[in-house]
Amino acid sequence: MFESLTQSLSKAFRAITKNDRLTEANVEEGLRLVRQALLEADVNFSVARQLCQTVRDRSIGEKVLESVTPAQQFIGIFNQELTKLLGAQTATLGFASNPPTVWLMAGLQGSGKTTTCAKLAMWARKQGKKPLLAALDIQRPAAIEQLITLGKQLEIPVYHETGGRPSGIGERAVKEAEKKFYDVVILDTAGRLHVDEALMLEVAEVQARTKPHAVILVVDAMTGQDAVNSAKAFDSRLAITGTILTKLDGDSRGGAALSIVHVTNKPILFVGLGEKPADLEPFHPDRMASRILGMGDVVSLVEQAQKAFTEDEVEETAERFMSGKFDLNDLYQNLQRMKKMGPMKKVLGMLPGIGQMSEVMDNVDESKMGRTEAVYLSMTAWERRNPDSIDLSRKQRIARGSGNSLSQVNELLKGFDQMRKQMKQLSKVMQMSPKERNRFMKEAQRGAVQQQRGLSGGGGGRGGFSR
Ligand SMILES: Nc1nc2c(ncn2[C@@H]2O[C@H](COP(=O)(O)OP(=O)(O)OP(=O)(O)O)[C@@H](O)[C@H]2O)c(=O)[nH]1
Ligand SMILES: [Mg+2]
């Protein structure tokens, strides 16, 4: 997401980092590069200009000039302004106190309305609500079928009719929801190629008859400024509640995301990050700004980890690890939890700075995790509990069973052994009294220094440590 923008922005920041003071000249130079990066990312021209203007006004102040770390100050200011631009606060879709809540979806053809209806239904269900989907797209013959299929997949009912006008279908869908006590009805409407009058009237009529609590505009982020312009047109006609940006997974430029809030003055509610119904995330302006600036998205990462690991699991595993009493079953379970967090690349991409390190990202080998998993799976539970007892013939069988070489199996077992030794040592240190720990650390440090001297070949007594 936004890789190219992030890369060119970090180039701009490097230009400022080179200097040890923020001066008018280097702020100007940095901002020139920032503006260029924004325009290349297809950010709306006036948005880019205004953002740079605000950052300049705030940066070239006396306080900042006296700063010890001017580059950090600049990036900090930029981060705050970017967050403001993206919406300052996290907006969310609420539910009406008197159900059913009605959400009307609108947007251009192929923007992802139908897919997003299913995603939202799933999200609503996660909030403990009972959702109903409704097919109001009678323009495209396969549209109703598409929604029915998605509904079946998620076991969420779909209200549909053959024939009829979209507004009438919508009205009857809401009645059905009232009768059967659904909490929320999501109305999927027909797309349009451009902002075209006939279809716009159609949605406006649905809006008038169903009185939705929210009109949600679905926008394809990959279409950049076109998306932003059409959003403006939709908003002036339908007074939208907010937008959902889809296909952010494929958007390396970020122009739509950075301009749409400013241009429509409506919040981004969610972002779509893939084709599957689970690929929907609430939009957090601050986290997105940090991600764009290459500062990572640690908060999202922690949240994802919390979803994958329960607190008890974490505590129990930590205890076992710290006591050195863990075995390969623990490592195998850990691997399973890591997998729950998503693909390694996505997880690493959220870490500050890592996402921009192409040498790291290019070397991420998802298949290695799969190979390791295959080794674990080829062992019996008893073998995983007693790795020391695995003899050569068993190793050979495990290698064959997992499609790995014998040396790969050996490597895994050796790694485990080392890890166990290190954890044992660490747990010893943790159990020491502060005084003992201090002494231990000093000795370890001395050992490391001596080792370093030995390695560098210095060996003499002229080091600076005695003074
Ligand atoms: N990669 C990716 N693909 C998406 C996302 N959202 C939707 N799509 C894909 O975009 C295509 C169009 O999605 P639809 O949901 O059918 O779009 P629509 O707005 O309902 O289209 P019409 O009904 O024809 O107007 C499909 O192939 C979806 O799988 C997303 O967040 N990421
Ligand atoms: Mg559709």
C-alpha cells in the first residue's frame, strides 16, 4: 500500500536529515521534494499545495530552528498535518437506536460496492448485529446472483426480487428487516460508468424512500483523482455520510486516500484491502499517516497480534519459554499463531522502516514458514515433546515426510537446541537478585569486550575502558 509515495517521501526527508539545523533553505528544498512526491502520487493539486504551505509555516518558526533534531521535528509536523488531512479522528458507522439501521451503498461501476456490502455485513455481525443484505441492482443481470452467492458464503440472508424498481425493492427490504428483527439492512445499488443522471436519480429515489441512516460511497482508490472528482459529484447530490476506499491493497500511489477527505469533507469510514469478505479494516487517520511516512503501523500490528493470541496463551507460553521447559509443540503452536496474523510480508510491512527496506521485503520467504510447518507436522506429538530423542532414522523419515533435506531437519533441531539454551540462561538471569544481576551483566560485558578485542586483533591494554 502506498509504497511509491512512501519511498519518495523518505527521499525528501533524507534531504533535510543531511543538515543539522532546520533552515528556511533546507525546509524549502525538503518541501519541494515533498510536493513533487505528492503530485506524483496523484494527490489533488490544491491539497498538496495547502499541506506544504501549512508545514512550511509551522516549520520555519524560531522554536523549530533551535531544535536539536530538526529532521524529526519536520517529519513530526508533517505527520500531524497528514493525519489532519486524512480526517483527524477515526470515524465509524453507528447503529440506530431504533433498528433496523439502513445503509445505502453507492458508487461507480466496479468500485467494489457488492463486495463491500458483504464485508460490511460481516463486520456488523462481528459487532453482534444481525445483518440483512438487499439486492437493488437490477441493471446488471448477474448482480443479484453475485450478492446471493456472497450471502450464502457468509450465511447472511439476501433480500431480492425479480423485476420491480430499486426504490420499491429497497422499501420492501427495510420492511422485511423490521418484521424479522434484523439490526441492519445493507442496500446494494447499481453502478454507473460516469456520474450519470438517470442512475443518480435512481439512487436519490432509493434514498428518499428508504431514509437510510448512512449513505456510503464506495470508491476505487486505484482510480486516483477521478475517484475524488466523482466523490464530489456524488456528495453534492446525495449528501454522503462517508466513503469506503477499496483496493488499497493494490494502490501504491495513495492520491485518492490523501485527497478525498479534504475534497468531500466527509470521513473515510473503512478501507478495503483485498477481495475476500474479511479484507475490510476501519480507517485510522493517524495510523495511515504513519504508514505513509514509513514509520510503520505498530498499533495495527499489536491489534492483529491480540486477535491471534489470547492473553492467557501469551502468558502461558511466556512462562514455559522462560522456564526453559518448552518443546517443539510450543514452537509449532507459535507458528500457527503467527500464521493467523497474516502473510509475513504484510506483518513486516507494518514495522517501522522495514516496509521500505526492499532488501528485507524481497527476501521474505513465505515458503520457508511452510517448510518449517511441514517438518513439525511430519513429527509425532511425542517427538515434538522429546526432540532430543529423535535419532538419525527418525530424522530421515521426517525429512522424507516433509519434503525437506536431512540437513534442513538438522538445522531446525539445532536452532531449537540453541534457543532452549539461551532461554535457560535468560531465565537464570531473571531469577537473580538485582545485585547478582548487576554483577552478572558486568561480567558478561567484560567478556564481550574481551571477545571483541580478540576478534579485532587489538588485544592490547590501551582501550578507553579503564579511564
Ligand atoms: N484487490 C481488491 N479487489 C477488490 C476490492 N474490493 C472489490 N474488489 C474487486 O473489484 C471487482 C469489482 O467489485 P464489485 O463488488 O463487483 O463492484 P461493484 O461496485 O459492485 O460493481 P458493479 O455492481 O458492476 O457496479 C471484483 O473483482 C472485486 O473482487 C478490494 O478491496 N481489493
Ligand atoms: Mg455490484
